[in-house]
Amino acid sequence: MAEVLIAPSILSADFAAMGEAVKNLKKWNADWVHCDVMDGEFVPNITFGMPMVEALRRNTDMFLDVHLMIVKPERYVERFVRAGADLVTFHPEASEDAFATIDKIKSSGAKAGIVLNPDIPCSVAKEFVDKVDVIMLMGVFPGFGGQKFIPEVMEKITELKEMTKGGKVLVELDGGVTLDNAPEMIRRGLDVMVAGNAVFKAPDPCMAIECLKKGRTA
Ligand code: DX5
Ligand code: ZN
């Protein structure tokens, strides 16, 4: 089994020092950079848009994982890819035509993924399995970093891994990841783990990333 990839969320980093944050992530052996885009409508918070992704792209060669928590993502996906996104994920219920949105992302040259909120069953992902590169499970209701993981989501990892068996789709989890719950996620076969506070608020973020990867608690 391949090692789990760690995608620290820069939502938990210092917004006044993003260039430094991505440079540190490389030094700390993170795998992807998770960028949380919020529009104040799909979720009750506003973060940043294409200019931030573009600025990050100028400061790092790392894989940019852009998570769109916005209404009608189809309006902006091409611009996020042009700004430098390597992967664009969105919430299908926010899109008027999720399949067309996936096509738009892919034809712009990036990987595409859908995101399932904690109250959306894995069965919704079935019709997307052969069309996306990533299926991401939310471990919390999106909007803010540092929330507590909803334990019922753990079982969904197993369910999705079963559904995607034999294919190339990566299963990613976002929200509420800690050094304590990461080992079980890894045991269930999780491919990519997003971690905001668990990395950026750790006394030693490099060590935190190493522990998350190895499924160690200290
Ligand atoms: C939640 C965001 C997450 C969040 C993760 O709305 O999509 O990416 O920043 O942060 P932690 O790991 O602190 O829950
Ligand atoms: Zn996210």
C-alpha cells in the first residue's frame, strides 16, 4: 500500500506570510498544499480566490490541491486551473451540472474531484467514480479549520475504498484530522489526508507531518 499523502491546509497558516508557509511545507516534507476557497455563501466564511492560488504558484512547485466551497464552481474552475491549481475539488450540490464541471476542470488541464459533506452518503459518489481523480470526504461541516472530527465519517473511508477498489481514484479526507485519529484513517486505506491545525498549530510541524504519515501519535 502506498504511503498516505499529507496535504496541509494553509487556512491554518499565517495569511500574512503565505510565501513562507509554502516554503516551509516543502521543507517539512508535506506532499500537497491544500487551499480552502470559501465564498461566504456555500459556507459561512470567506477566505481567498484565484490571486492567492496564483501567488502560491509563484512561490512553490508543490502540488496545489484547491478545494472550492463556493456556489456554482463552474463559473471559476478554469480560472483556478489557469492560476496554477493541480487539482480542483468542488461540492456537487453547489454545481448546476457536476459532470460538466468535472469536464471543464479536466479540459483546462487539472485533475478533478468531488467532495462529500458529512451528511451526504457515499452512494452519491457512485456515478462519479469513473469520472474523477479524487473523492474527498469532509470530516467536519466545511467553513472553518480546527473543528472536531465527526466519528461517523470514519466508516465512510472503508465504504469509499471498497467502492473505488481496482481503480485509480484517490480517497481524501478533510477536516478534524489529528495525530490521534490519523492511524485509524491510514488503517482504513486513506490515500490523502488534509490537516490544518494538526500541522500549523503543532509545536513542531515537521514532526507532526512525519507522525501523521507514519500513523504515530507522538
Ligand atoms: C474546512 C476546510 C478544511 C480545514 C481543515 O472547511 O475545508 O480544509 O481547513 O482544517 P483542520 O485540519 O484544522 O480541521
Ligand atoms: Zn478543505
